[in-house]
Amino acid sequence: MKKFLNSPDTVIDDALAGIAAAHPGLAVDTRQRIITRARPTRPGRVALVSGGGSGHEPLHGGFVGTGMLDAACPGEVFTSPVPDQVLAAATAVDSGAGVVLVVKNYTGDVMNFEMAAELAEEEGVRTATVLVDDDVAVRDSTFTAGRRGTGATLFVEKIAGALAEQGGDLQAVADIGRRVNAASRSFAVALTACTTPASGRPGFDLADDEIEVGIGIHGEPGRSREKLLPARDLADLTVRTVLEDLPLSSEDPAIVMLNGMGGTPLLELYLLFGEVAARLSERGVTIARSLVGNYVTSLDMAGASLTVCRADDRMLELWDAPVSTPALRWGL
Amino acid sequence: MKKFLNSPDTVIDDALAGIAAAHPGLAVDTRQRIITRARPTRPGRVALVSGGGSGHEPLHGGFVGTGMLDAACPGEVFTSPVPDQVLAAATAVDSGAGVVLVVKNYTGDVMNFEMAAELAEEEGVRTATVLVDDDVAVRDSTFTAGRRGTGATLFVEKIAGALAEQGGDLQAVADIGRRVNAASRSFAVALTACTTPASGRPGFDLADDEIEVGIGIHGEPGRSREKLLPARDLADLTVRTVLEDLPLSSEDPAIVMLNGMGGTPLLELYLLFGEVAARLSERGVTIARSLVGNYVTSLDMAGASLTVCRADDRMLELWDAPVSTPALRWGL
Amino acid sequence: MDSVTIDLARAWMRAAAESMDEHAEELTRLDAAIGDGDHGSNMRRGFSAVAGKLADTDFPSVGSVLTLSGRTLISTVGGASGPLYGTVLRSAGKRLTGSTASPGELLDALRDGMEAVRGLGGAQVRDKTMVDALAPALAAYSAALEDGADLGAAVGAAARAAGEGAQATVPMTARKGRASYLGERSRGHQDPGAASTALLFAALASVVGAPDVR
Amino acid sequence: MDSVTIDLARAWMRAAAESMDEHAEELTRLDAAIGDGDHGSNMRRGFSAVAGKLADTDFPSVGSVLTLSGRTLISTVGGASGPLYGTVLRSAGKRLTGSTASPGELLDALRDGMEAVRGLGGAQVRDKTMVDALAPALAAYSAALEDGADLGAAVGAAARAAGEGAQATVPMTARKGRASYLGERSRGHQDPGAASTALLFAALASVVGAPDVR
Ligand SMILES: Nc1ncnc2c1ncn2[C@@H]1O[C@H](COP(=O)(O)OP(=O)(O)O)[C@@H](O)[C@H]1O
Ligand SMILES: Nc1ncnc2c1ncn2[C@@H]1O[C@H](COP(=O)(O)OP(=O)(O)O)[C@@H](O)[C@H]1O
Ligand SMILES: [Mg+2]
Ligand SMILES: [Mg+2]
Ligand SMILES: [Mg+2]
Ligand SMILES: [Mg+2]
């Protein structure tokens, strides 16, 4: 394993020190491991808190700032934060109007955030939870832990964050978040496995002409192993899989993200996005807004995920609202 | 080689299609291979053009937009653009006030941009060239082609672009660009080699505990091969090497970029930046502004470069000026 | 030894911490195959925090050792295993308010723990989770007690059954937790949480001096 | 054959295009070792564009074939080799205004080309660049003519010398171009541009029917 690292045990502490040094607009509490905006929540404004395992940077810490999250609580690599951390984040940013918890649908995240929410209520902090489960690679059934939360998390955080900034109340902010999640689907492919600092070796072995299709963001193998395909065929597979689950008419404005898994250079992402855009347009989908880059990553994995949201005008308007965070910034 | 690719021969065309689809604020001429702002240059404003081999994304196309570049001309992977392309870019964006060409100091780039400048002058387009040569790994002597242009290119493009936006004339914009270059130094380390689409295999082989120190941005081997070190020691080595060449007092405000080479995830960059910031502060350097991320990359290489600019108040002011490009955006 | 003392409970948690530390890489490797490769470091981090807490706390009851251990796991582990193991120990601890506990009281306490985990995580037997080590362990323990075994023998039987239960998860298809995402591809791998549950019972067996435990 | 015709110049460029295509991977491999791994695709792209242009152009002179080829390389290659090779051919072409050129005229033309490259790139002999194939090639050509050789024999000698010159770059330390960044580490590798220059002369030798060229 070759990484910029001091020791696998100190990855999160060391990275938090770097985030603190890099972003004066953020306040980083390295002891409690929470990242908040430097300025306190305006009284009466609903706050947005998210978090999860680390290794998905810029998610979530990179999305703390005006128009998006109020706080992020990063767990160990691929390990959801503990309830104490989530509680500390929620109490730190609650202005009395309540806190929306954006939780990706994983057994661990769900349980830890639930425990935190109970503790928060005990301390008089009202919470509402938005569960993100957009990954169509997983069938939502009694045979699984339900669909995984992946790329749509960014959409939920951006759009719900904008409504919170505009003064939406707890219910409204949670509602729009849930609507965005319900309207979003993702699908991902990996060209390589990722290596966690703790294990020191790739999670799976792929031959030089093999890819994993239907992967999540935690380095686990995907739904199936396939032969490497040209970008245009991978785009076709990905677009087809997402649209099977999320029918779109040409009137629906789509918000589309082509996301890199951390080890894929932007040149390749642009190339793949060109193919994705062409496949979407062939299928009559109108790309209203798009993002191309490394936003919801899986350590050093080479790969990409496609997330599509069947937006409506309200969502678009909130998408376009000003945002100023380390990783997403416009209109400000 | 596993990449998102249709064919090595169409990488640039395919990627340009993706850039066009992703950024409605840019105009992409896929035939001439130039990327310009969608809106024409305001009459009387100096224009900024840069370009170079592809494979360094978001450099340069990602820096086209208000407050930074007017046009970028991407060559083939690691191959400087041809004079015709540079000429097309310069004539497309010249409003009569002249064009500043930002050129990274490589034999090929210098020759192709020089030829383009001659052709432009023949067509009545005034040009001034800013040559970027910030890489301290290369000694500037009769035994080399001179120091390479790397990370400082971003600093030059940002700061000179801000002055052009504010109405600086050709001479003034070129001058500030040259001053920024003269005040900037970079040094880089690689954990892995990169793979060009054309060659299909890594440029060099490194054992699992080896790194290349003093590398450039074209996948070439570096100044020496060393054993992998903990992040804090790598930070120390890098900071020391840069400051040996660029003495800084604590009064000098430093603009600092810790840049990923394309295959390094943000988590590791933050971690390394924490160490870099600590080492700088030990040596009495004040970080006035910082950037952490993948900005001047080398395809899929895992590695990082440190660029430090000994700024002055004017440079800081121009650094802070609004910028709105795909890869760098603030204040707008 | 015929009853569980406060010291024994403490020794159990310490032995568990040593065992998790020793087997961390193995657990991580199991988790990397069908999960996300963090189970070993999760268990090591959590139980080493538990061991730290045990050193500087006075405990009024057997249960308080388990409750504090569970709370510590919850605040230091994260992931699925933090709340789940934390809940097992917290729930088990509640019932054991005395300074000693009989073998039967320990059984009832652990049954509470298992019920709480099933309530929290919703896993059934054969879903390929820690429940597949926990359930056979408690069944064997209970059967041994009915057969007149003492604490050591009963715990020994539980530990053996937990190990066998963990082994038996290999051919199962996961239906809970991360491994469920893999569907059929989860077969052929041992569930990491079942493996760590087996370690937990082996640690108990070692401190009660149970005969022939691995 | 005792003079260079327009057709021969055309055939030379075509043969060069074929050879660059055939040896592209080899050139790229050489460049990957001490440069940036694009020399093969640069040469292939440039000369295949040249071949395309040759097909649908009428040429008034031997020189115009070379001049257009040079211009085409400049507009399609990029990198260091585009301007450098483009300049060699453009400068060489200028002097050859007739519909044929004598062996001596070709020598003078190529010398102009070499001088232009040295002016543009500033490389000296032994700087480990294409000049280290070009210079010995022209020296051998000139010596052969002085010894009374005909075009075929002179070009054959030039091609052999270019190949040897390229080989001789292996132990050199680069002082120009990208390889200079490596300093001492550039030793032990053949310069890619010298290698492609050897191919260019081999292509000329093959079309003039020079004896025993590799
Ligand atoms: N719903 C559940 N019920 C019971 N046990 C579960 C459940 N989900 C997961 N587990 C257990 O947790 C283990 C994984 O723990 P760990 O790797 O630490 O957490 P995570 O899956 O969050 O990374 C699994 O091997 C399984 O035994
Ligand atoms: N200053 C120079 N003078 C002469 N030849 C040079 C010079 N710089 C580079 N070259 C030649 O160019 C070759 C590299 O060409 P190529 O790889 O196509 O361009 P780049 O170096 O821009 O990637 C070198 O092998 C060398 O022979
Ligand atoms: Mg986990
Ligand atoms: Mg090149
Ligand atoms: Mg796990
Ligand atoms: Mg090259």
C-alpha cells in the first residue's frame, strides 16, 4: 500500500488537521470530530447535518458551508460515525429550529444516527431524518439491507440545504430532501478496487481486462464482474440501468452527476460524460444541470458513478441557489 | 491499461465533447480544438490564452471563465498544441487589446507557442508571453532545458486573469504574470507512475515501498528514487526543498497549493496538507491563501506537488478577485 | 468456578480485547471479501477502549461491567458492529445487578442481549450475521446447563457452538448488512461478525477455564 | 538513379509514414523511458497526415514536397518533434526549387535543415537529441559523395550512420529536451528523436534502392 499516511490509526485525525488548515471558513473540532461552519447558525434557521464513514471526500466535510450542510461528522474510514459525534454535531448547530439528519442507507449509519437522534430529542433538539437510498445496483427487498445511499446524497444536501438557507422549516426541509432522494437513482462501475489504510491491500482482485459492475462506495465487489468495455458501451450500460428504474420524459429536467470514485482522472470523467450525455440525449432526456468530478468517492478506486435526479422546477431553483462550500460553490 | 476510453486516438475529441456537454458557460470548438468562454471578450480587454498537452485536467480548460483564461488549447496527451491551434485561440479571443500567452517551459510548448505568436503578429494580434518555470526539481542550467512549468501555472493564470478582467493592459498583465512566476516554486513526489492511453502501460515501475522524488507532470521519472516515507517526512522534504529555493520571511504572505497528480484521493491530500501546513508554520511561513485538490494533474498518477508563491499585497488582492471557471470559483 | 464474579466479567472483556487485537487482520480480511474491510479495526478499536475504561472504573455489579463495555463500544466503534455489540452487552448487563451471577442468570442475560440485537438489526437465523454464532452458542449453553454442566463446561459448549455457527455461515447467502448487497456472491465467505462473536465466546471460555477451547 | 525526382521525394515521405507507423510503439517506449511516452504517436500522427496531403497535391518541385510535409508536421504533431522535424523539412525544401535535385543539392538542402534545427532547438552534437543522428548521417553522405558514390550508395551510408548515431546516444547524458530533466538517469537509453531520424534516413535509403540497409 502506498498512500500519504502517517499511520492507519491516525488517518482521520491527521486529515482533519489538514481540513482545518485548508479551510478557514470551517470550524474543525478535532476532539469531537465534527466539522461545522465557522459562523453559528442564524437563530430560527433549520440546520443540516450529515456524516458517514470517511473515504468519500469531499463528501461530507467538503459540503459544509452556506447553502448546504451546517455540520459533518466523519467516522473512521468506511465506518459510520458514533452516536456521540452525531449528537455533538446536532447540538452544535441547532438554533432551536431543529436539525435535519441526512443519512445514507447502511445498517451502521442508520443505527448510529437513530441512536443519536434519540439522544438529541432527549436533549431537546428536534430532528428529522432523510434516508438516502439511490443505488439501483441493490434491489430493495427482504433479501438485502435495502438500496445503498450514494451519489444522491450530494443532491439531497444541496437542495435541502438551499431550502434551509431560505428559511424552510424542519418538515419542509426534510420533505424536499426525501423528494429529491425518491427522484434520484445511481449506478456505478469500478475499474480497480480501493485499498483501505487499515487493510493495506485492494478489496478484490481484477484482471487487466475486468471491471466490477454495480459497485457501492465502500470498496465491496459489485453485482457482477464483466469484461472492460469501451466508454461508449459503459455509458450505455449505466444510462440504461438508471433509466430502467427512473423513467424520464423529455419534459423532466434532469440533474445529472458523473462522479469519479477518487482514482479516476478528470480527463477520463469528461470523456465518459460525453458518452453519457450522448446516450441520455438519444433516449430523449434533457440534461438541465450537470456535475462532472470527484464528489462521492471511494478512496483511491478507479471508477465512476452516474446519478440522475428527475427534478422539478422547485428542485432546479434550489439547485441553482447560492452555495459556498469547499467542494461546491456557485452564485456567491 | 484500464481507462474510460473509446480508443487512444480519439481521447481528446471525446473528452472535448464531454467538456462541451458539462459546461454550458464554455464554447468548445472541437474542430480547431479550442475552449473559449461562451461570451466574446469585452472590447479593449486583454485576453489570456494558455494550453499545453492534455492529461493535466482541469488545467487548462477548467480554468477558462470570468477572471481567469479566455481560451485554452489542449494538445494531445502530454503533447503541446500545434501553432495553428494557439493561433486560432488567440484570434478568437483578441478584442484588439492583445493576448497574453501563458506557456509552461517545455521545449515543445515554447517552440509551438513561439511559432503561433509569430503567426499572430502577422495577423495583427499583439501577444506577450509569460513563461512558467517553477519546478525546483530541475536545475536551470546549460545542462537542462531549464526548470519545468508546473503548479505555478495556476497561480499565474488566476492572478494575471484577474488583472486582465480589471482592465490591465497587455504589458501590465504579462508583467504581473511574470512576477508571480518569479515568486513561485514547486516540488513533487510520485507514489505511482501514470499510464498514457497511447502507451498503455505505466511510464516506470516502482516497488511497493518506493517513490519517485522530484517528478514533473508528464509521467517521467523524477530526480531520484527513494523509500516511501510517512506523510510528515514527505511534507518535510517537500517544504524544505521548496523553501531552499524560495526564502520566505514571516511577513511574506504565502499562497500555497497542495496539488494531487490525478490518482490521489482528497483524503490523502488533506492529510498531507496538514503536515505541510505544520512544517511551514514551524519554519515561520504564514499561509495567506491555500488550495488543496487535483488542479494540475498527470493523468492517473498517485502523487502530490507543493507550490508556494511568495505573494505581495497586490497579488493577494488579485488572487481574491472573483473567478468563475469550472475548476476554480469564488466571489461570484 | 460456579458463578460469574465482577472480576470474571472484567477478565472476560480484557480477554476479548486481546483476542480482537490478535485477530484484527483476520476479521478485516473476512470483511474485505464481502463487506468493506473494517470489521477488524472496528473491534480492535472498540474493545481496546473498553479495556481502557475497565482499568479505571469500580464496578458495583457484574452487569455494570457489561453495560459500561456496551456503552463504550457504542461510543467508539461506529459502523454496524458498534451499535449491535454495544446493544448485546448493554442489554445483557441490565439484568445482572448482583455482585455475582449464576450460570443460569448469565444465560438469561445473554438471551436478552440476543433479543435486543434481533430487535435492532432485524436479523433472523441464517441471514449470515453475528446472530448465526450467537444463537447456537446460547442454545448449546442452555442445553449444557440442562444436562447438569457447570459454568466452565457450559461456556465451553457455547464457545464451540459459536465457532461452528460462524463456520456454518460460509455457504449462506447474506440477507442483512453490507454482505447482502452481494447476493449470491456472498456465498463461500465466513461472516466477519459471526467470527468475532465466536472470539467473544472463546474469550469467555478462556477466562472461566473451560476445557479444550481452541 | 542519379537524381532526386518529385516522385522520389513523395515516395520518401510515404515510406517514412509507413515506417513511423510500424515503429510507433518502439519510439513511444523509448520516449517513455526518458521522456513522456508520446514520440511514437507524435511521429505516426504527423507522417500519416503528411501521407494524406501527398495524395491529393500536385507538386511543382522536389522542395515543395518537403516544404508541405514540414508544414503539415508543424500543424499536426505539436510537442518538440513537430516544430523540429517540420523545420528540418521546410528548410531543406526551400533550396530544391527544381523538378529534380542532384545528390549534392540534396546534401546542401539537408544541411540547411540541420542548421535550422540547431538554430531552433539549440542542441549541440552529444546533447542526446535527433541532431546526434542527423549530423553523422550528413557527414557520411558528404564523405560518400566525395569518394564518388552515387545517390544510392551515399544515402545508404547516411542511413547506416544515422542508425549508428542513434545507437550512440544510449550512453549520453541528455542536455536538451525532456530527457535533460533526468540528468544522469537519462544514460542507458536511446534518444527517441535520434531513433526516428534514423528511420527517416532508412526510409530514404529504401526508396533510392540503397544497398544493404537494415
Ligand atoms: N442487521 C444486522 N443484524 C445483525 N448483525 C448484523 C447486521 N448487519 C450487520 N451485522 C453484522 O455486522 C458485521 C459487520 O460489522 P462491521 O464490518 O464492523 O460494520 P459495517 O458493516 O458497518 O462495516 C457483519 O459481519 C454482521 O455480522
Ligand atoms: N532542443 C532540441 N533540439 C533538438 N532535438 C530535440 C530538442 N528537444 C527535443 N528534441 C528531440 O525531440 C525528441 C522528443 O520528441 P517528442 O517526444 O515527440 O516531443 P516532446 O518531448 O515534446 O514530448 C527527443 O527525443 C529529441 O530527439
Ligand atoms: Mg464499515
Ligand atoms: Mg510530449
Ligand atoms: Mg465492515
Ligand atoms: Mg515525448
